[in-house]
Amino acid sequence: MTAALELEGLARHYGEREALREVSLSLQQGQTLVVFGPNGAGKTTLLRVLATLLRPHAGSVRVLGSELPGESWKVRGKVGLLGHEPLLYRELTARENLRFHARLHGVSDERVQEVLESVAMSARAREPLRTLSRGMVQRVAVARAVLHDPELLLLDEPHSNLDPAAVELVAPLIGVGGDGKKRTRVICSHDPSGDLTQADVVLGLRAGRPALLRAATEVDPAEITELYR
Amino acid sequence: MSSVQAAQQPSEIARPAPQPVALWRTVGALLRKELLVELRTLESVPAMSLFALSTFVVFHFALDRNSVEGDLGAGILWVTLLFAAILGVNRLFVADADQGGFDAFLLAPVDRSAMLLAKILTLLAYLVVLEIVAVPAFALLLLGPSLGPALLGLLATLALADLGIAVIGTLIAAMAVRTRSRDLLGPLLALPLLVPIVIGGARASAPLLEATHRVAPAARWLLTLGLYDLVFGLIAFALFDFLLED
């Protein structure tokens, strides 16, 4: 059993403002960590640190066995990020966008077609992204995040803009890896009723500090609701 | 350390590490994307070309002369090309910054120099198209002597100057794009660094634009342009990775 994430006293600030402080946790491969917390609690910052896009300012962060930021280069390519922004170019079509990302990750065009079909976007794949609805763009963004079959999937409110049918459509894609095993995931969420069921570990953040860290089976949904008060 | 282990213990997943993508493949993918986005939006090259044409018309009437040559002609040509190029420099990273292209690139297992190379090539392509429009227009609207005999020399001067503008423009655009006042900061930082290129370009091409029809550009200034390109090329490769870092 290998730890996918090992955080010890992680801190990150923007100027004078502390976005994260004293975050320590461990997550094993194949597990899902769900992070709850009100707006500005530090959820997105945590995801960006784990994705190697932000440097930790204090503490120790190991992602997939590599120490950040020193070994960030080892982690790139093994992480998939689905953030608030789709990381797609509006003027390009869904297929052009995914082909571009496929080239950056050394992935074949067949895989592009496969993920487009998985999110039911192959029929609209030739239309510029700016002409698609937000929900469709989110489906393409999900396809982009899993295109290279990442070892660690970082999802920031992955179901935003998706209708219930689309939520069901993308669930297997973000839940199971190409090897048929459960993906290691970190999911930021505001939806305890939906996402608590997917969690192995729950982290509650309030003003950048951990207010709750426990196995999901031991968490009462009322404790999560309390984080938002 | 607070550590939580869930009841379910999946077996360890052994996957091969992702292979780094070859530099030239990454440059090709980025360049293709850049040109596709420009073809769809037409945000940079038409604006640069229209700016150059408008400036020549303004000079034509403001100078109240039917034709220019030599130093004056070279000065008008290079100042116009410089300001037109600044328009392209300002837009170079905007789509990446606004639409998450930087993050997507940083998440990939690729050499970061690929973005520098791709952006330099993109800006070079923009400048070549600009000059295909602007140089004949300059010859038609302002230049007294015929451009024909001096064309090869002028092309050599333009090539060296374009390379310098592309390298410095890419470096400055990458610095400025993540700031709040990028539209102001980009030109403010770029202009002082690009002035030596304008001086070199104008001095090298002035003899070509004289009525006496000298066919060779001033070698000393061509050499100066080449050295300037080399120095800033090395600086750009040394600094670019750090500009992309948090």
C-alpha cells in the first residue's frame, strides 16, 4: 500500500492572507478525499498546490511519492485537474482542444475519440467551444482531465453545470481508471448529500485550517453543514 | 500528523511513469494551436497590418511630401513596424492567461522551453505577414526610390530584426501577461529593449533606401542586430521557466 498524498503542516498564503495553514493528512492510492468548506476556505488553493501549480510556503507535501515543489516535474503528467476553468480554448472545437492536450501528454487520437464518446460529445465535437452550453463545455473539460488516464484526479466541484443525466454519464469516467481500478481522487464539494457517499476520507476546511478530518464512515452530514455556518 | 485510513484497502497501483513528450512535437502542437486560434479570432495580424497602413497614410500627409528616402524613409518604416509589432506582443499570451492555457501546459510532462519556442515562432509568423503587407505599402505610399534592387538586403535586415523582436516580445509578454496592468506594462517594458533593434534596422537599411540604390545593407549594423538577437535569445531561454512558475 502506497500513500498517494502525504501532507504535513502545509501552509500557503497570498501576500499577507493565509489561504491554507497546518493542513496534515494522508490518502492511500485508490481512495477518495472529499474536501468541504465555505467559499474562500482554501479548497481550490489545496487542489492547485497538489497539482504543482502553486508552491507550498511551509510544511511538507508528497504527491504520488514525490516531494513538492522540488520534484514537481515527476508529478506532472500523472495528475488530472478539473478546476473552475475548463482549461480549454473557446475558439477551438472540442476535438481540436482534446487533440492539443493529447499531443502535450503523448496520447493517441484514438483516445481522444474514446473520451469524446464517453462524455457523449462526439456529435458536437466539430463546433467551437464558445458555441456550446456550459454543461457541454464541462463534459469536454472532464474528458480533458481524464484524457491521459491520470494516477491522481483533482476535481473542483466536478458536477457544476451538469444536468443529472450528465452527472451519471461522467461518473464512471472520473471514478474508475483505465486499469479498471478505483481512481485516487481529491474532490472539492459543497454537496454533502451527493459527494459524501463517494468519500473514503473527509476534510473540512474553515478559513484555511482543517476543522474536520475523519474517515467518511465516521462523519455525520450535520458536521459538514456546520462548516458553512 | 492526522492520518485517516479508510476501511477499504485497494491493492497498490503500479503504472508506468508518463513519458516526456519530444520538444519538437510539443512546439508543433503549440504552434498549430496558436495559428488556429489566430485564424479563428483574427485578433492580432489584421490589427497590426491595419495599424501599419494607417501610420503610412498619416506620415504621407503629415510630412507633406510625395516621397521619402534614405534615413528618413528607414526611420518611418522601422518605427511603424515597431509599434505594429507591439500590438501583437500585447496579445501573444492573452488567450493562455484568460482561458487556462498556462495551467494546462504546466500540468503536462513537457519541456517548458517549448512554449517559448512556439511563441517566438508565432510572433515571427505574425511579423512576416505584417511585413508582406506593410513593406509594399510603404514602397507605394512613401518611398521615392524603387525597392527592387535593395529587396534582398532589406529582407536580410528584416529577418534579423524580426528574430530580435520575436524573442524580446515573447519574453516581455510572458512577464506582463499575469499582471493586472498587462496592456500598459507590456509596451512600457518592451519599448526600451526594442529601441536598439529599431536603431540597428534603420541604420542597416537606410543605405538601401537611398536614391543611389546601394544593394548591400550596412554590415556593422547587421552584425549588431545578430549579436543582440543572440544575447536576448540566451536570456530568454534562461529566464522563461521562472516566468511560468508560481
